[in-house]
Amino acid sequence: MKRFPALILGSLAAAALVTAPAAAQQDQTRGDQGEARREAQAGNIMRSGEIEAKILPMMKGAEYLGFAYDSTARAYRLKFIKDGRVTHVDVDARTGRIIGRSH
């Protein structure tokens, strides 16, 4: 019976190691989204809706999955899927210009 608590503690420790990086990434994403909101309100970057209005029509037939903002690069990354293939479109948040595309 003494092994049972040890197994539970080991499982909990392993779960913490797996979820800690995910939680840190989620916190960073939330921070970047808040930063995007503040920067857009200050007029330093375009709002996400402006970026979406410009890019979505270019991606005919693809399903839009959402975006992320990178405060360091001052860029939006829009994510699309079409025929099972994911495409990321990187957009300069200041100008709205496409700066990269990956499949």
C-alpha cells in the first residue's frame, strides 16, 4: 500500500512538469494580446480587426482559425486551414503588410 501514494505523487509531479510550460505559454499569449490592445489603442499598431479585414479576403477557400500577436516582433500571425493543411500568415502590425507565410 505504501507504493500507491508514491505513484500518485510521481504522477502529480510529472503532470506539473508537462503543464507548467503550457501555462507559461498561455500567460505569454495573454500578455501579448493585452499588449496588442494597448498598442492599438495608442495608435502604434493596427487593430486585429483591420488586419483580418485585409487578409481574410486573400485566403479564399481557407477556414480562418484565429490570430496571435507577437509584441516583440510587432506582428500578427493569422492561422488558416485548407484541405488539411495549416497556413500561417505573418503581418506587420504597424503597416498591415504581409511579412511571411508558412505552410
